[in-house]
Amino acid sequence: MLEGAFELLAAVERADGAGLTRLACDSGLPKATAHRLLEQLIRLGAVERHAQGYRIGSRMFQLGNAWQPHPQLRATAAEPARRLARATGAAVGVAVLRHDRTLLLDWTPGEAVTLPAPRNRSAWPWYTAAGKVLAAAPEYRFPPTVAPASWPREARTILQRGVAVDREILMPQVCCVAAPLYGVSGAPVAALFAATGPAHRPERLIDVVVRTSRAISAGLGRDT
């Protein structure tokens, strides 16, 4: 039953406003079972009923907001990220890669670019700068069929440089530079990224993003 509830929650998240019939079909559950689980999830605040159908509820946001891959990540990264945003005018964020999605944990607005927070935590593809710099780590394993044939060569370049860059992946006229954040084990736990407009030449951010990522990594317990 718990597995069915999670399949149903995933269907609700993907469809965002679908009705009972579609959610039952998408989750592979009988319609009666899907209805019973939805009613339970509504009582728990995990799902909300709207005129058009069902949506993820605020309780899921509260629970998900508390998650982080390292117990000190948010606290350690907060002030360096704010300093980086003030110094460069870029919007600065911390993100993780899960399966084939870049998930935003925290971000600080910048003067050079307006970067709205995504509607949900799975809004960005893996091939953002933050996603690519984490996907390049030897520890990461792509889901089947996700990585393109050209990826191994690009991953080697990212590992050598220690940074990844994307252009207009998040949205038009926004470019990003990202560097990994390392935990005690030496494996990356997240990525620090800075987003700016093409006119501000994102390459100019590489050195300062790398320095800031090393300072945060040191705070997480890694000798850099």
C-alpha cells in the first residue's frame, strides 16, 4: 500500500491537476484504490483537491524542504553564497542531482539576472551546469538511456576543469557556471552555481565560483 501511495504521489506531481481516472491509470492502481489513497493523502496534507483535479499539497513541500544531502550543507553554504551574489551580481544557488533531474535546494537572488525559483523541485533537466558537474563524477550512475553518446568526452573535460557551464538551459538569456561541493568522503554532495546573463560573460565567474566552492567544501569537512 505504501508503494502504491508513492506511485500515486508521483503521478499527481507529473500531471499537476489531473483527475482521478488519469491518476489511477498513470499510477497503475485500480480506480477505487486510487480514490481511497487520495482521500487519505488529502487528510494528511500531502495532496490537495482543486476544481481541475489533484495537486501536491503543502505538507510535501514542508517535508521536502527539510531534506539536504549533507547535514551542514545549507548552513555552511549560506553566507559564502550570499557573498558571491553580492560580489558578482549573479544569482547563486545550491543544487543536487537525483536520477536525471537537477533539484534546487537554496538560492540567493542577484542583481545581474532575475532567476525565479522553479515551480517544483524537479523542474530542471540534468544537463544544467549544476547537473553536469555532478554527473561527471565517477560515482554518479545515469538512469538507462539518459546520457548521450557524447557525454563521456564532455565529462572528462568537466572533471579536468572542475567546472561546468551552460547557456540558456534554465531559461532564455541566462547562463550558469557550477562547481562541485565535496563532503568528507571526497565525493560531491551538491553543486554551487552562479547564473548571469550572456552580456556579463559567464566565463568570468569561473575562478570565483571555484574558490567559493572550495571554501564551502572545507566547511563540510573536506581538506581542499
